[in-house]
Amino acid sequence: MRMKELIVVSILLALGIQGAGGAEEAVKAKATSAKSTVIHLSHYSGDLHAAVMALKITRVVQKRKAPVVLFLDLEGVRLADKRQPQDLRWGAGEPVSNYYKEVVKGGSKVLVCPHCARAAGLDSKNLRENAKIATEEEIADTIVNADRIMDY
């Protein structure tokens, strides 16, 4: 559903104009489920605040039943490296690894930049659960097909 249609539905709902059989709810559900989100993370231990926020926002979007891809590049690829410390925390929060596990449990794909992975010495044997070193084509398709991208 495109922006113009969402605006019309929102106006109709705000005015209290309702169709038969809960059509508005179906339209709203379809609008939410059809949208895809990419959360782009370029940080890890050098900016744990950014890493934690990217993971928390990924969970918030997942709870809306919207598809989410977590795209890791630059230092962010280290989040997908199981050789990295798993007990890092930002502030008084949970370890970053706990947030990562929640994201994986929620069904998000984790795509890792192949160039950044290579620079970090990361290969498929060292990846954490649900992470994949993407091809350039997969990255391009993910970005081109995203309805929205959030950057950390």
C-alpha cells in the first residue's frame, strides 16, 4: 500500500467512516505487514550505544509483524562474529548478545557486508546464529526493496 492510500485510509478512520466487516483493520494490517525495514548498523564495541539501539529498534519493528533485515557493515560486522566478546554492555542494560538473540528469535535476517567481513577476518565458520555474509547482489536487492532504512 502506498502513501496516498494510507493517507486516505487514515483520514477515513479519523472521521469515523467505517466499512463493512472490519475492512479498515484488514487494510491497516496489510499496510504494516507489507512494509520491509532495513536496520543498518556500522558500529560495535566502539559505540555500544548505537549497537544496542539498532537491536532494540529491530525488536520493536519485529513486534509489528513487519519484516526486518539487520545489515551490518564497517565495525558492525563484529556483532555477527562469534569470536567477539559476548558480554559487552551499554550502561546498565543487558549484554549485547542477549539483544542479538532476541532479534534472531524474532526472525530477522542478519546480512553481513562481504568486504567488511573479509577486512575483519570474518568468514562463515565464525558467524553467529542467523547471520550470513551477503553477496553484493543481496545487499543491493535488500536496499532497493526496502520501504524504509534506519541507520546506526
